[in-house]
Amino acid sequence: MSRFDWSSRLKNAAWSYALRSRPIIKLGERFPGVTVLTRRDDVADVFARHEEFSVATYGVRLKACIGPSVLGMADGPVYRRELNLMRSVVRREDAALIRGLVAGFAGELIDQSTRYKARIDLVSELCDPIALRFIESYYGLPDPGQGQLLRWLRMLSYYVFNLYFLTGPKVEIPTIRGCESLLAHAQQVARSREGQSDERDILGRLLGRVRDPALGFDVNDVARILLSFISGGTPRSSRVGRPAHERLLFGDSLHRCFGEHIGMELVTQVVKSVLALPQLTRAPGAEGRVQTGDKDRYPDFFYPARMMADVNREESSDASDAHRHGFQAAAAAE
């Protein structure tokens, strides 16, 4: 076993012991008001007491970035009105559509990346392009080019959902500027489809609902609500093997994500497509581990940028194609 592995195990053991002996951690004078909860029941209790533990901090930051959002609203008439609108355009039967979309994207991208080489970057060649294609196909918001949409959304997510001491002026200023461009892009796309009868995606469904003047929404409201969907709709991390009833990945109580099935279908199909690759292994050394982006560039330093995997170099192209396409058909038919 390598020195790195021993070091990691020792750190994990020390951290586990610390959490058992001190499951609620106050960070002290250096970070006033910050308390870390490590037990599932304590976290669920906080979610249940939404009047005492509000999302006001999210609300202030979201308003500065994209305008008022249900992700940062307390319970009340405005929250309920917008939440009901969002729920009306998310359909349970979309699960099959999502499976088919993601399986198709994954299959095409894997074919492109492994047809003439036996190594694939699971981040830049698979996960990031799938995210952009999915946001365009399911939500209705295309990338303006060069992956800029993903960069704007990462800025928004990092700034809104991180602790205050990690989001000073060096983060806040570029985020506000980036979100001005993001919101303008979403508004332009929404205006370009205003008046169309097209419910193939979330944007089209929202535009169809707000034609009713009694609802009091306009096309700019549609743009900001669409961004609330996208910025709050992707799961971040979860421990493999944790029982489903113990997971709080999608929140709980008032602010439980009602679109959690979208995130679960998206992540599940990506993982299944990767695991279907012939003789899949991580690339040796550091290349086979998740690496973040440029440490001096915001927001790249916080997000995965690279993880290399190897596939069977000897399997023929035809056999590889049949393997992948057969899996895609099975996944889409589930």
C-alpha cells in the first residue's frame, strides 16, 4: 500500500473519531455564527425548523445574482405561488425522457472519445458536455459558446451556497458580473420563444403557463425561474451505500427539492454509461483521481476539471459500439 493511501486512511480514521466524540462543531471566534452538524438526525431537525433556520442568506445572494428565487424564500404567498408554477411544469413521466436523453448523450460522447484511443477524461469529455446538452434539451437554455453557461452557473452556485468567509469581494464581484450576463442570456432566449406553442422543455412549459395574465408573471420572470430550476437542480455529493431513507442530498421538509428525480436520473444514467465501458479502470497515478481546475482561477479551483479512465485497448471498434449501443437501448427502455 502506498504512503498516500496510509496517510488518507489515518486522516479518515482521525476525522471519524472526532465526529463521534464531537458531532456538533462550532467553528469559534474566527468564523462567528458557523456551526457544523455531522449527524443525519440533527441536520433533518434543522430542515424541519425552517422558521428558525431560514434561507435568508441564500435569498439575498440570489436576488443580487438573478432576482428573487424560491431557493432563498421563506414560506408565504409569493413562495407558494412560484413553487406551484414550478411544480406544474415538472412531470413525473419525464423520467423516461431524461433516461433516454442522458443515455444518448453519454453513448455519443463515449464513442467520440474512445473510438481511436483507450483513455477518456470523464470530466471534460463526458460529464461537462452532458450537463450542457441536458440543460439545453430538457430545460431549454443553450450554451452561448465555449462552455460559458457552465462557468456562469458554477459561479452562481459557489457564491450562493458557500459559507460567507469563502465568498469575499474577489468572488462576489466576478459572480455578479457573470450572473448579469447569465440572466441577460436567459431573458434573450425566453423572449425568442415567447408566443410559441412548444412544451418540449421546461422553458416552453413555463412560457405556456405565464400567458395567463391572472398569474402575474412575465417573460423576465420566466428567465429567473428557469435559472432557479437549473442552479438548484443538480446533486453535489453523496456517500455510496448510504440507505435511501438516511440521505439528505436533496434537502428535507419545506425546501426538499421537488425535482430530485431529475438529478437522480441524470447522475444514474451517466454512471451506468461509464460502468458499461469494457474493462474500465482508473488511469494510473494522479491522472486517475479527480482533479480540480486552476487553483488561481475562479470558480475553476472548486470544481472537478479532470479524471482519466482507461478502457480495453484490444476490443474491436465494432464490438465496442455494439456493447455501448446495446446498453443505451436497455437504459432508455427502463
